[in-house]
Amino acid sequence: MNNYTILKWEKLLLWLVPPILRKKTHINWLNVLLTPLRSLYEDILYKMQHTGQVIYLEKVLNETFNITKEYNPNLSIEQKRLEGLIYIDESIKPSLQYLYLHKEYYDPDKTLADGSLKKGLLRIPLFQIFRNTEYKNKNNKPVYLAHQEDYTKVNYANFRVFIPADIIKSKTIDIETTESNYKLQSEAIKIATREYHDLLNFYKLAGKSYESFAYSTQD
């Protein structure tokens, strides 16, 4: 089955030129004139084949700034980190943490229907409680008690972009800092490469914000 979006430019040019003008020098000259149109066509076609979905946005980022790696959308986040790929993860926002009194779950003196008392009767909790030794922090997301200002005065990004530190060290993507020992993954970094922001702003959904982080493949 033919793919009609892919043009064979050399053959198309040869068909459009009259036989009397099909000289090698003339064809080469026309190919030079056709190069800007060919580049524009391929660029527009590439953009039309990608959307703001995570897998497409990751694919575009890796094909632009991480060309030595082959992007596989089926990999997990852990596998993408091991492969040294640019990947996207959801943003960290403080979740509501509720504190309950002990008496809300334990009633030491419960009056039964016959008027007698039963000591230490446990109520069935409506919520599951995690102790510090039982709770497992997933995806390196910190758990803390959020203040009201965390919801009213702090603007959180909609998603995070994680970039291998090797790409930044090689200056493929420049950052706005003079420190060589910036903190990996703990603090957002400011990207100075204009192409990086233009690419993200072109594909991402309107109104969505992002933050960039660096990570080491040895972590």
C-alpha cells in the first residue's frame, strides 16, 4: 500500500521537467531551488504526525535532543531512566492529609443493647491509616502536611520533564546557571535553549505548564 504523504522529490521533479530540459546541470539546479520547499513540507508533515500526548511529546524531545537513544513508548519510567531517555512525569502537588484523634477509632467503654459495658470495643474505621513504618513512598514523592498557602499562593506545574544529566553536560540543552554541581531531581532547572521551549509550547495543550529536572542515569 502506497503512502501518499511521502513524496519522491527527485522522481516528481523529473516528471515535471520537459524532456528537452532534462539535463544533469539543470536538474541539480532545480533540486537546490526545491530544497526549502522540501524541508518545509517534511517539517509540517512531522508536526502533523505528533500530538500533545505524553508518548508523542517524549518521542519528539528524544528525537530532537537525544538522538543517540532509540525511544520506546512501551518502557516504564524506571526503564526510561536506565536507558537515559527524556521522559515526562506528573507534577508533585501536596495532597490533603487528614489527622484523626485516637478516640475516633477506639471506644474504650461501649454500651451494649442489654445495658452492659464491653471494654475496648474497636470501631470499624472509615479510612485506612498508615503508620510511618508501613507507608511506602512511591515514585519519590514527598509526603508532608500541606499549609493553606500551598494551595493559594503556590503555582504548580502540570507536568515535569526529566532530562539526563549527560545531555546537559554535553551542552545539547543549556541551562541558566553558573553552578556545575546543580542538584539533580530535587530542584527545577531553568532551560536556556530556546528550541526546547518552542517545541514544548508547540505540542503541549494550551494552558499547561511544565518544569524541567535533571537526573543521573547512575541513580
